[in-house]
Amino acid sequence: DIQLTQSPSFLSASVGDRVTITCRASQGISSYLAWHQQKPGKAPKLLIYAASTLQSGVPSRFSGSGSGTEFTLTISSLQPEDFATYYCQHFNGYPLSFGGGTKVEIK
Amino acid sequence: EVQLVESGGGLVQPGGSLRLSCAASGFTFSDHYMDWVRQAPGKGLEWVGRIRHKARSYTTEYAASVKGRFTISRDDSKNSVYLQMSSLKTEDTAVYSCARGFCGVGTCYVDYWGQGTPVTVSS
């Protein structure tokens, strides 16, 4: 089974900061990776799929990159509404799995 | 507007059973794979399983932690997907959500999620 390791697990940042979250896969998963955002008490929201494709309606300050085993989610200029927990998820065969999450909080 | 509404959660004793439902609207349900995902209190997301559409013979996939105990089914005439849970354990306590799959090149992702229904397994 493929394990996804996210880092950091917690991140404190200010509005306007550039933020980068990393997701490492235990084996190569091509570009079959998505990023989701979850706010407390809310359903997750898809941000990026196929490692770098921005989901419709998602602000362009979000971007994704990587392939194989290392992936990154970048927020170019953190906005107040971006404080949330972010999860990567792989789609390279079964079972699917999520990373442990990265909680982004206000500094 | 895509909507996914789960129901059927509640309190159940260890070893018991429960059936969750997810009602879909706002899209052609029969064209999409559907997933179940859960989130234990204060924990991260855990993928539970997937059911494909008719063109893929409604085949299913499961996480190892639920395989043999949980069964996913769907009724395209009712725009609904179900999660039958049996032999429940305390560690199955979580909020259970359904999610819509969409297929790109080479694989199928998920793009919309429901709010979830809580399941508590306790004596």
C-alpha cells in the first residue's frame, strides 16, 4: 500500500505569506495526486488534481507541482480564508489514501 | 448545483450493523463513481471505499480496515449510494461522507463531498 507523508503537520503563517506544503509518497504515483482543503465543520474541497491542475473556481494563488514521489502545494499569498487543513490524496491504484494533513493557522 | 446528503448515522453497539445512505442531486449520478470517506474525531481523512458505475459493472474497492465488514452499493434509479457496515468496532467511530468521483486521464479523482453523517460505536 502507498503511504503519503505530509510536512509540516502544522504551519503558522501571516496573511500575505508564501506557503509551501510537501507530500511524499512511499512509491511512485506518477501525477495521480490531488490536494483538498478542509475548514472546521465543513466538507473538504478539491483544490488541485493530477498534481498540478487547478480545479474550476479555485483561486490562482493555489498551485501544485511534482510527480513520482514528491509533490508540493503552494499558496502564493496567504489570504484569511485560506486558514484550514490541507490533505493530499493519491489515486494511483487501490487502496487510495490520504496524507496526515497540514493545519495552516494564523501567526 | 452538486449536492450530496448523507443520512443513517447514529449510536450502535460494538458488533452491530448500520446502513448509511447518500442522496445525490445536481448531476447525472449514474455517470459517476462514488466514494465513501471517514474522519474519526480530531483525526485526518481515511478512504473507506469506492463503487464504479454501470459501465464498469458496479465493481467495488475497499480499504483493508473495512474489507469483509463493509459493503458499498448503489441504486441509480434513486440517485443514491449506500454503505452497509457490519461487525462494527469502536475504531469505526467517525463522520462518514460520500464523495463524487470524476475520471481524468488514467484515473478517477473526487471533486465534491457531502457534509457527512456521524457514527458512534460504543457500548
